[in-house]
Amino acid sequence: MTATTSELRIPADGQYIVVAKRAAAAFGSVAGFGVEAVDELSIAIAQACENAISLANCVLGQPGRGQVRILFKVETEGKLDVDVRTVFGRAEEGAAEVQRAQVEVTRKSPTSAAPARPTTRVTDREALQRQVAAADMALRLVGLFVDDCRYRVDQRTGGLRVRLTKYRVSS
């Protein structure tokens, strides 16, 4: 078998995690993993996707915007590398930056006789920090299901990138 690389893109919507799990199981089978290893890989990829989707929803302020890109690389020596990454289009990237830096001032309503009351909306930085902390804990646990797990949150966009590696054990 030669080394192959394949890419799957799903919407940043939790309903599509099942697609990622099925793809993980298929690539695990192609790489020669046993049933238990395929199950572990599916769990790890599902968790990585779930965290990528949660962070995308937190950054963009609404579910279903953005994508999750899953790159599968099957190596010849019984190794499978998986890269799970949040992908924002230009519009979403701009919205993410505005969402993080936004301070909203309520203007006087034309029907209201009351003077305008400026209010500040704290950006969801605290919510994002809580989400990143939860993702950190969850992704540490993902390390139990794969041989190597590395992850980081892009400080500019708030997107998540997870790299997973699973080795086939020869019997």
C-alpha cells in the first residue's frame, strides 16, 4: 500500500460528527487497524471535531458557520495521521475578529423619548476562554485513544487545530 492523503470537510455543525466518525472508521480499516483501534480512533476524531465545532460556534456567535477540515494521511508503515482544523471563510474570519473586538453601543431608538443609554457588551472572551479550557481538558483525554495528540488554538481566529497519530500494532 502506498501513502495516501484524503480530505473531508464538514459544516461546523454537531450533526455532521457522525460523518467524521464513519470516515475515521473507514480510514482506520484501510490502514489495517483492528476493531478496537478503529473504535478508539473514531472516538478521538469525534471529540476533536466536537471541540472544533464548539469553538467555532463560540467565536462566530452562531452555530453552523465555518467548516471543520479533516485530513487523513495513511502511511505505508501502519501509521495514520489525522489533522482536524476549524476553517473559516473570509466572511467568517472577519466576523470572528469583529465578534472578539466588538463593543456595542445602544443608540437612541427613534420611537423612544428617553435619552440614549450607552451600554457595553463584553465580548464573549470569557466564554471563549471557558470553551478553550473545556477543549483543553477534553483533548487531553483524547490522548488516551491515540498514540500522539497535539493541539492549539489560533490566537488570531480562535480556530482549533488538532493533530492525531495512531500506529498499527503488529501481532
